[in-house]
Amino acid sequence: MTTLERGAAPQAPAKSLGGLLDRPEWLGPLMIGPAVLFIALVVGIPFLLALYYSVSDISMGDRTMRFVGLKNFIAVAGTSNFQTSIVNTFVFAIVSQILVIVLGTALALALLRDFRGKWFVRFLLLLPWVAPISLGTIGWLWIFDSTYSVLNWTLEALGLITPHGWYMWLGIPYLAMGSVIAVHVWRILPLATVILLAGLSSIPHDIHDAARVDGAGYWRHLFQITVPLVRPIMLVAGLFGLVFAFTDMIVIFVLTRGGPYDTTQVLSTLAFFTGIQGGDLAEGAAIALFLFPMLLAVAIGFLRVARRAEVV
Amino acid sequence: MAIVETRDVQKLFGDVRAVDGVNLATNEGEFLVLLGPSGCGKTTLLRMIAGLEQPSSGDIIIGGQVVTALPPRARKIAMVFQSYALYPHMTVGKNIAFPLKAQGTPREEQQKRVQRSASMLGIGHLLHRKPRELSGGERQRVALARALVREPAVFLLDEPLSNLDAKLRTSARDELQQFQRQVATTTIYVTHDQVEAMGLGHRIAVMDSGRVRQLGTPQEVYHDPADTFVATFLGSPPMNLIEKPEYSLGFRPENFLPREVYAKDGHLFALPCRVTRLEYLGSDRLVYGVTEGKLEGHRVISKLPSNISVFMQPGERHEFALPEKELKFFDPRTGLRAAPRAL
């Protein structure tokens, strides 16, 4: 070893870029550098800025900014539309995630088998993921439209509703929440299904064979073998989706803008409407930061599960 | 206990005949080994007996009942997989109890039977561990205990020793045999390892290309091979085969010894050889050579036990011989065993 190191010594302080790139202690930081820089610029700085805004009295059209402590948080927490938004955020995120996991598991189980036209089903399934979100959601806007709704038309054609009984999908509180959840599920489902499919196909085939030989029926097999084995992956998909549902506002912004009467208003849309459209940057930042502890907890859970999944 | 029978069982995967018309029947409580090279169809046959694979044609009969259309759980079988296929999220105790739970056995009865089969395999102290905390040998016992706990009519074992290291495999083989004799349950065992097959089986079915080439006791398949495949598959090194247009001649390397080793008056077949290479293997010496004389020009191997200290050197010509009764004749076209003939 010593002779080898001595032999290599004259080459080590190579001035050329190629020489530097051969050394892992240089190459590593160089490769990860752009990513760190990117995250610092587009995530780190805005986040710190938001922290600062939330304890100031900044607003659009005013160039002064004073420190006001927790005044914004206290003011926001007292308003009824904020309280509604908190409840809505949880309903929206949790209900949609439960639906995504259940439907995603069912779909992944179906796609695990071989059948004719499987490629077509996969293609259809991935379509919502490939399509631009806003465009897809605008499509849904038309599907839910109060006058031209194809959904109502279909229901009427099937004889399930009368011509006078058309639903105002986005205009009635519970229906509106149901609709935005449905569209969000439609959007997240492909990703969750692909993650779950990967998890399911990583279970050794022998284990399924053993369960069949051991006499497990369909449900016992599903709930005592398959689901527990895919649970770490399922949690990863769930937490991932949860973060998405907590922070994303496109679906709600395009479909309902938080209406009717704030019944689909969630924290991310409220922060946007207050901070950007209402011009009160300080309160908007405070609203957005209410989500932070929650997302932090989810992210920590996410990392712990990911580590445990590696061990198994 | 039950007799397992396969009747003209075929399995096609596309155009490939994985199993090509297999007729087998075990005896009551027998240890039957399916032996063959990889891809010979032995595992597919076992999986069809288990019900994990549906035969393309033919029938599987277990205990006198045609079970071809029945799912695995209705066949009263238990299977041990090559990977053991333990449920990684369950403790050892829950793994063993799983088949009983699936049967709906009462909880108390479950515990009693788990204890019994665990202590029979010496893993009673591991019941609260997870499979990943166990060694290879312990996992194999858990898999056996899980198979045993249902008191099945038939055990199906798919290369259960191949994941163990060489030393452990020898002791596990011994334990497996004792275990099978003790429970006296019909067992079908798949392996590609001829030592395992010879050591464990009451009978061996030697398979190749989806067919059973020979079914017989270890002695029969070794000493009286039905064809050249069986002759050259078994034995290490395999049987020497001298192929002539009118006959093929086979003899075992351990019978093919220097002339001076045999008594002078025996019925011997002499075959001079030019030694090309020597291999020293500790307990044996392998002598590689090329035949001379009337069967000139064939490569042969002689296996000399280390207690025979005849001196030999590469390049030198040496007289070899073997007892005439150890010569096996085969039909050169079909490869099947043929009647002895004068040479």
C-alpha cells in the first residue's frame, strides 16, 4: 500500500479539472452542490422570508416594515374563516389520503395480475399524473359545471335524477368538499398506485405461495400477509400524499376558490387569498406557517418510516 | 399419511414442455426424492402436486382422491420452500400458528400444537423472535415446524437445505431424515444435489427435460442406471462412457482401478490407459487418462482411494482393469440400457 501511495503522489495535486473530478472528496460535493444551492434559493430563502414576514406588519403597497411579534398569529387564530380552514384542511387531507391508500392498494393489487389489456389500464391510470394539473382540473370544472355537467347528464340519462334535480356539485357545501376531494384523489392516485405496486411486487412470491399452502383465504391473505408486508411502503405513500394534500392549492383554487361560504377553504388557499390577493403579506405568512409544525411532524414520521423500511 | 400419485401430468409454458407426462406413485410414508438438473421440471412437478400450479393435462391424486381442481389448502399438504418463505412480520410462534389460525383451530389447541412442533424441532426458545433474528439453520427448522403443525398427509420440500452452508447441510440432512422417519409422513423432496438424494430418499426419481428417466432406490439408480443420462448424472465423477457405433459402454470410476489392485483370478476386463493428469483430492486420487488397445482414444477417469498407493505419472502407460460385472451396456441410439455383450 505504501509504495502504491508514494507512486501515486506525484499525480495527486493534479491541477486539471479531470484530476479533481477523480477524487471523491471533490466530486461528491460538486455533484450535490447544485441541488443544495437550488433548495437554498427556492425553498430556504422564501421560508426564512416567510418567518420574518409573519412577525412583521408588511403589506403590499407599503414599503415600511416593523416587528410586531406574534400579533399576526393571534389575530389570525381568532377569525372564524381561519378556524373553518383548519378543520377543512384536515378533512380534505385525511379523507383524500384514506381514499387514495384504499383505492391505490386495490388498483395495485389488480395491476399485479396478468390480464388482457393491462397496458391500457396502466396508461389510463397514469394519465392524470402526466396531464398538467390545472388543465386536468379545468376539465373537472366542466364535469362539475352547474349547467352543462356531464355528470348530471349521465345521472339523468341513467334515470337516477330528474331534470329538475341536477346537483350543483361545486355550489353546495358538502358536495363541493366531496368534489374537491374526488379530484384530488384522482390526481394523487397514480403516484400512490405506482409506489404501492412497487411495494407489492417486492414481496417474494414464495411468501404468497406459502400463505396459499398454509390455507389462508383471500381476506386473511390480504390483511394478514400482503398488507402488513407492504405497510412501510404504504406509509411512505400516505405521508407523501398527506404533505401534498396539506400544501397544494391548485385543485381548490381552480374548482371552488374556497367557496361556497369558505366550506372548501383550506390553509394554503386562505394564505394565498389573504397574503397575495388581499395584499396582507404578514397575515398570509402567519397563516401559511401554521402548517409548518404539522408538516414537520409528518416529515419526521416520513423519514423514520423510510429508515425502517430499509431495515426490513 | 397418504399416497401421492401423478397420472400423465403435463405442464406447458407456451411451447416449452416443463413437465412432459409424468407418472409417479409414492408408497405410504415414503421419502421420495425428485432429482435432476436445474430446469428439468422437478420444482414445477412439486408445485403441481401442491396445487400452486395447474397441470396442462393429467391428474394429481392424494390419498385416493383426485385433487387436480382443488386449491392448495384443500389438499392436506404442507410445503417447505427453498427460501423458507417465513412471514417476516410475524414472530416464530405466529408463523407456526398461521396454518392453524387459517384452519380455525381453537386458540388453546393452537398454542399446544405450536409448542409441540417447536419443541420437536428444538426451537421452543425462539417463539418470540422475528425470522430476521434467526440463523439459516433456525429458519429452516421454523419452516419445518410450520409445515409439521398442521399434521399434513404429505410433506413437500423444495430444496430446503440449499441455503445452508456445507457443514450445516450435513447435520441438517441427518436431522431431516430422523424427523421424517419419526413422523412417518409421505414426503416428496426436490433437489439437484445427488448426495442429498442418495442420503435421504427411500426412492429417487431422476428427472430430465420434464420426464422421469428412472425411479428406483439409491442403489438401483446408482448401480443399474436405466439410461446414459442417469448414468452420467449420478456419481462424482460421473460414469465413464465409451461410445461406439454399435454399443455404449459405461463403468464407474471407482471400479476402474490399476490392474495390480485386483486379484489375479477375477473375471476382469483389462483396459490400458495413457495417464494424462492426476488430481489429489485428499481421500481420493483422480487419474485422468486416454484409453489404448482395442477401445483406443476415449477419455476416462479412475478414482483411487488414498489407501491404494500405486505410483503413476502423467504421460506414462498403465494397465487398468475392472470387474466384468461392472460393465454397463447402453443402446447408442436411444441411450437406454442394453443387454451385456461380448467385447
